[in-house]
Amino acid sequence: MKSQLTLMAVHAHPDDEVLSTGGLLARCAAEGIRTVLVTCTNGEGGDDPNGFKPTDEGHDAEGVARLRLAELRESARLLGIDHVELLGYRDSGMAGWHTNEHPEAFANVPVEAAAHRVAGLMERYRPQVVVTYDETGGYGHPDHIQAHRVAVAATESTGIPEKLYYTAIPRSGIVQLMEYLRTTGMDVGAFDVPEDIGVPDEAITSVVDVSPFVERKRKALEAHASQGENIFILRLPEDARRMVLGQETFTRKLSRVSVPDREEDLFEGLREA
């Protein structure tokens, strides 16, 4: 019996599902592809309702987690995600924060233990395509790096996914955005894009058009209202926001099926299989 086409996205925190894969998740849902979101932490590392930062004394980590998980449920509804699986680990916080040292922080969990749980989800849902971060976590966040390690280990141990992708922001896209913002008069100062930011264009294998889902993606971002101050995209002019949200790019790291060098569809080679 032919198994249902399924996408699994492995993310670190509530709101991460939107930023790099929200359009993909919405597009797959619209095409009848089952979508599974695995969120590894509860997001305790966000600002709390009283304005306390995660590094402040008195920060209400548990209250933040409850709020962010409620926001995640609304975001998932807006994106049409079929299944949300919560691993429930504690948010490690940004690199260098004292929260990195918490014994229950996700970054301190043995990779094999968390990977075993994700492998169990792969056994249950049988995803043909898995998406997660690259080995840098995109920008060095300890939980993103850990999510990468866990997703890769689960993929390798189960042998179930036919294809594995890393989210990737092309360096040229960041440069283009900065140049465009300067033309709009938006104050970006003398910001120059560092050489280590973004992925070289030649490393991008897959560019997915998600322009029909830009508004849905925007609403999903807005659902994470407690983090609104930290979501730069929501402060962009509309034209620039559509530029950023209208396509999602990936680096293919594994494919057990024949695919072209450049793809516009992560399920290339699987739809007729």
C-alpha cells in the first residue's frame, strides 16, 4: 500500500516553524500532504509578560512556556499543520546565557535520548521528507544546533526519510534585502552583511515558491505576539516583507531518489514513487 506523502519539520522553539518553513508547511497542507511539526522546547527563553528578560531575576519561565505553547497551537492552526508533537525540553537560551547551564536545558540532553524520541515519531508518521537546521543552527543557537543533531541522528537510525533538507538563507538574499531597505529610507545604518551570515548561493539546492501563502505566514508570525519585539520581519515595509516571506530555500543533504540539481519542490521524485 502506498504511504501518504508526509513532511516532518524538526524545530527548536515555538515560532521557529514559521520563520523558515511556514510557507512550506502551508503549501504542503494545501496540496494534501500530511504535515508534522516536532517542536523540541517549550520556549522558556522568551520575554515574560511582565517584561522580564530570560536573564533577569524573577523571569517567569513556566509562564512564558504556557503562553508560547498556546501561541504555537494558533500558529499551527493558521498554517494548516496536521500534527504538532511537543518534546517538552527546556529552552537553553541564546549562546552564552546562564540558562545554557540548566541541567534540563535541551542543549544538555544526550543526543541519543532525544533522537530516540524523534525516531519513534518517524516510525509513527513515516515522513518521506524531513526538514531541520544545518550544523550551525542557522545562527549558532544551542537549541537549533541540538535540533539538527537530533533530527540527523533519527534520520540515520531509522532510514525512513527519503530526503533530508536543511533550512538555508542565501547570502545574496540578505544583501538584496539590505539594499532594498536603504532605497525605502528605512534606517539600517551602515550595516554590512558579515561574510559568515547566510549560505553561499551555490549551496542552495531547493527554492520553493510560497508566495500564495505570504499572508497566512504573516498571521502565523503575529500569532507569536509575545515574541513580536524580536521578530524583525514584522517590522519591515510590506513590499520587503513579501520579498522575504515569498520563497523558502533549502540545502538538500540526503536523497534516496533521483532529483535534479535544483528543485522547486521538496517532494520531487516522490510524488510518482
